[in-house]
Amino acid sequence: MLRHRICCYFLLGVFSPGLWAVDEYHLEIKGHLFFPSIITIPAGEKVKLVVHNLDSTPEEFESFSLNREKVIFGNKKVTIFIGPLKPGEYEFVGEYNPNSARGTVVVVQKTQENNNVD
């Protein structure tokens, strides 16, 4: 009976849609620039950052404050998971073009007002 109960809890956890749902945010690299250059995400949540390099040359997404680095080959996409993070600003750069490819992840605390916006 105990084994049956454990198995049920496991299956409920694995197949629960809310458990695995992660908000997705998109960045593009065009002309050695990030678009948008500022992304706002909620504090305390893990999010999925999809970076699409529209240039023909590779770029490296690098952020010391986010503890992430990932090479994105030309005309390819990568997925980078970040968070959960505390409120604040976290900078990132394109390591191959650090003077032009720059951006910021702004982490904000969710408020009741933000949750009711459609």
C-alpha cells in the first residue's frame, strides 16, 4: 500500500503541468547587438531565456552576475535557464563584441497589482 501511494505521488508530481511550467523570454542578436537590451523578469522564479543569433558569426552570451556563458553559433538558438534571482540588475555581454553587445536582466519583486494585469 505504501509503495502504491508513493508511486501515485510521484506520477502526480511528474505530470502536474504547473510544476514544470517556466516563463520564457526571448533575446535576439542582430548586428552584434542584443534586442531587447533590457529584459524584466520576476524575482524568485526560474525562467527560460531563448537567445537567437540572427548574425552569421558566433557570439558568446556571458554574464558573471548570472554565472552563465554560452556560445551561440550564427543563425542558431540556445536556451539558458536563469534564476531564481533576487531583485536587482544583472548585466550580460556578447564576449566577442563586448563594446556593442550589452544588456541587462532586471529582476523585480512581483506585486498583487502586477499579477492582475491582462
